[in-house]
Amino acid sequence: MNASGQPATTPPAPPPERILAIDAVRGFDMLWIAGPEAGHWLVTSFVVLLLGRMPEGLKYQMDHHWGGFTAWDLIMPLFLFIVGAAMPFSLGRRIDAGDGRAAIYSKALRRVALLWVLGMISQGNLLQFRLDRLELYSNTLQAIAAGYLIATVVMVEVRNVRWQAVICAGLLLLYWAAMALIAPPGGTAGDYSQGTNLAEWIDRTLLGAFRNDSPNYHYTWILSSLGFGATTLLGVFAGYLLRSALPAKQKLVALIGGGGALLLLGWLWSFSIPCIKHLWTSSMVLWAGGWCLLVLAAFYGVIDVLGWRRWCFPLVVLGANAILAYMMQPLFDVHHLGEHLFGGFSKLFGAGANFVLALLTCTALWCCLWFLYQKKIFLRV
């Protein structure tokens, strides 16, 4: 009905096929790890410049720890989550158009293979051409590949969103059951300690020499792939919501409410299975998923509800070529190239040298990505 009470003569406009907030969140996430971690330096050096020191609480939040969850722990889950959030707009459109399974899976497998290879180049020492240095599964891009593949199968084979949610919960329950009930050889069930837990034993057994064998490296991948899939599916559900015909304000309320609910569930479950990002535990998936929803809600509210869009353009440029930005990290390492290019100039600023160095390194990377953005050159996988 229109304002005069007469039947509407035209249907409501369909929801947009691209949500700018998704691109902005992707760019926001990349900002922290580009350079690498020039965004991290940018913030911490600015705080030190402003306060003269780094507060212990903020210092704790800007690093990884074995137990609990810090702000810095959110970077990788947010990457997987936002990949999932974009899938209803890309893969979902193909499913709605009636594309066959063969075509969808063929493209998905090509994407998974490319992400896997890029991950091995980035962190797996593939280009060293030395078997004794090769790591088969040790990188964020490979975690994305695993999560994307699981989410693709679920979206293609199970069209009912409720059943998709059941599968997501099942992945988390399966991980919890394995860790709680199965004891690794020489160990005990329910052990989440560094080096002696089931997830690390599985990686050591199946990957053998082709894994990171650093004594301080305790990230897990094979069993944690269940959690990678669940994190990506949480993003898919957010994408379904944003692609729906609901009013924007209702979507915003749903994002905030969903984030709060996941935080509560993650906190409650942490009493049974601790929140450990290194292991990608089930409670961590829910806790991180809650924060991911709230971050997306903040960006969606400002950009798509209030319509304040211009400010996020620098982030959109970063997000539009996120994989390329990730792969360009060694080229724009703030500790190497940044120091060589801008080190001498930055020292002119005395106490602000580190901040200026990080700022110039981020700017140099952004200018390269902006040039590609203007030329519409994107690394699509």
C-alpha cells in the first residue's frame, strides 16, 4: 500500500547486489596485516607518540596469547567471516540463476587450489624449492580455502538456511567432541595445552616434516578446518541477511542481536572448551563470530544505513584487492622496504619516526592498490 492507502503499483526495489560495508570491512581487516602489520605499527606508534608509552592493557590486546581472546586475535577470523559474507552475493547469485553443480564446483576447486598455492608461496616456502623447508598447510589463505570449500558445499547441497545452521553447529560440536573425548597417543582427552593436544598431534602425524616445526609455533590446521568452515558459514548467514529484502534498520538490529547472542554462547561454551585462537576452538569460533557481526554492524550502520560513504574509500581500495594486498606484504614490509625507502626521512621526526615510517609504508602500499583500482585490475581467485 502507498501513503494514500491505495495498492502499490510497483514492487519495492530489490536489495543491492553489493554491500559497500563488506568491502570496507575487508579493507579494514587488511589494513592491520598489510606491510606486514604496518597498521599495527601505525596504531601502536601513534599511541606511544601521544602518551609516551604503550599502556599494558592495549599492549596485551595487540598481541596473540595462548588462552583467552584479544583484539589482535580477531584479524584472521574476520578475514574468513567476510569471505563468507560475500558468498551469498557471488555464489548465491549463481545458485539462484540455476548454474549446475559441475560448473560451480569446478570454479570453487580452482579457487581453492589457487588460494592453497598462494598460501604456500606466502608462508609455506614453496618458492625456495626445498623439500625440507616446504609447509603444506600453515597459512591464513589456506584456512580461507578450507572454509570457502566447506561453505560452498553446504550452500550448494543444502538450500534450507536452517539446515545450513544445523550443519554449522554440527561442525563445532564435532570439533568439541573430538577434542573432549579422543586422547592422542601418550596424552589425555580434553587437553588443550600447547604441544600435547589432539589437534597438534593430528597435524604432526599427517603433515609430518611438511609443517612448521618451530618450538614456539602451536597453530593447528587439519582438525581446525572444521572451525574454519563454521566461521565462514557464520559470514554466509550475515550475507544472507544483508542480501535479503528486509529494511536496512532491521538488518542492523539483527546483526547487533546476532553478535550479542554469539558472544554469550561463546562465553558459556568457554567453560567447557577454552577460547584458544591457535587451536580455533569451538568457543573461539562463536566468540570471534560475535565480534565479527558487531564490526560488520558498525560499518553497515554508518555506511549503508546512515549513508556516510566517502570516508571509507581508502578501505574499499584495500578490500577490493585484499588477496593481492596480502601477497604484497613482503614487498612493503615496514621493517625492510619501508625502512630503506623512508627510514632516513622518518628519523627527521624524532619521537614520531616510527609513526611516520608506518604511515608512509601504508600509504605506499595503498597508492599501488589505488592505481590498480583505477585501472580496474583485481586479483580474483
